[in-house]
Amino acid sequence: MRRFLVDRASIENVNVVQQEAELESPPNVVNEFNPNEIVRDPGHRKLSNILQRKDLNIVNDMELVDVVKAGLDTMRESGWNNFFADVQGFCVAKSILVPNMDDEIPVRGRSRAEGRTITNLHHYRAEIFYVAIDKICVEMDHRFSEGSNIILDCFSCLDPKNSFSKFDVDKLARLADIYHADFSDDDRGTIRDQLETYVLQVRRNASFSTCEDVQSLAMKMVQTEKHLVFPLVYKLIELALILPVSTASVERAFSAMKIIKSKLRNKINDVWFNDLMVCYTEREIFKSLDDIDIIRTFTAKKSRKGHLPRNFI
């Protein structure tokens, strides 16, 4: 029973407090810029918000990732002046003293006795602005590696928009080789013919013209029973739908593991742990369930020594 009636207070998130490092600088000066604030364009924030959602659209994700990468490159090459103007405007509005960019300051990490100096402009632009953007680019390359981009590019060919204009048999057939554990040798030998027949039929079928994404395409295939006629194509669609589960949702699951399996619960068994994980990761669904309905369902599974009150039945 307690596996289903999870105490929500026991799986609350733990607030992580990050301490800021103290830096040597003149008083009343904005001496460091937050790297996260460099990418301030709403389109870039849109990518971050979309990647946190569970109902991801692979095609839109790829386009946004490419846009953000191109935007970061453009910002590094020619975005300093606009960025610095925004910072100056913020400092003026908050009555914060802005240092003269031509003034010289000691080189950090070096002895002052050496007398080596750099300008404020070099410090803020080269050592902070450029470095922050480079770190963001490295992190994005790590998150969206070449292999991941290839898989996303192949899955994007399932996009049903514009009468399946992006459909590519070669790229989709390549997915069968990438996911070799899900496709047998016979499947990999016949998937090309099935893909060619599939795209001819769906383009002629008017009901598929209303599909806007992979999710609606999967629903339409089930409604028209095309998933039985083209099982290999439908398996590719299923892989495309569960692909987001292997990205952001997995990171959420690992975060939940640290919260649930605390020092007081270090001996929890796997079955109970899995039940708690489901309750935590899908807590929005569980919030909509009535505790009395759960108790009734649990009690109806088998006869028990104790009996529920009459008002529960």
C-alpha cells in the first residue's frame, strides 16, 4: 500500500546554493558577467525550454540547435559591442560605476612585481566574453555530438509536413543499421522496399495530409491500421517517439534517483525503488489520482484480513 501512497514531502527537491567567488576589483564595478546571461536572445531561451519538455519535436529541435550554434558564432565574432552597450545601460540604470575599458589592470595569476598589465577591454572581452561563449559551444558540441546529429537528421525524414517532402529512404534505412538490435537481418534487407511503398501510399492518402508532426503521424497510422501493413516503418516512428526519453527525461530520472535514494533509504530494494521513481517522475499524473480509488484498487486485488470502512466501498 505504501508503494502507491507515496509521501510527497519525502521526495522534495533539495535546493542547491552556489557560492560566488570573490574577485579583486575596484569597488562598485561589475567585474564579472554571468555566462548564462550571454545568450539572452528569446530564440535561444526557447531551445532551452523546449529541450526540457517531454513532447519534443525532433525536426524543430534540430533547427533550433543549428540556429543557436550559428547565433553563438555570430555573437562571438561581432556581438561584443551590442552586448557591452546593454551592460552599460544596465549599470547606468542601477547606478553602478562602469570602468574605463582603456585603463590597465594587473594580469591575474601573475605576480604584481612582474608589472604585466592588460586593459579592461581585453579582460572583459577576451577573458570573460569569449571564454564564456566558447564554453557554451563546447557544451553544446558535447550534448549534440556528430553522432547524435546524424540520428536526429535521419529521424527528421519522418516529418509528414508538405506531403512528406523530407522523406529520404536512404537515411531512414540507415536507422535500421544504427538500431541493429531492433531490426533483424531480414528486416534490414526489406525495409527499403517497405519505405518506398509506404511513402507512395501516404502521399496519396488524403487523411495523412493533416499530420503536422511525428506524434500525429503515429496516431493516424494506428487509426488507418497502416501500422500493421508497414510494421518496420511504424517501428522507426516508435523509435523517433521514444528518442526524447533517452535525452532530457533520463537526466530528470537520475536527478530523482539522488533525491529518493537518500542516506536514510540506502537499503531500499529495487522493486520499491522503481515504484517510487515512477511516482516521482510522473508526479503530475499521480496528483490527479484520488487516494480512495488507489486504496480500492489495491484492496480488490486479493482478500485481506482487514476490511475497509463501508464508505470506502
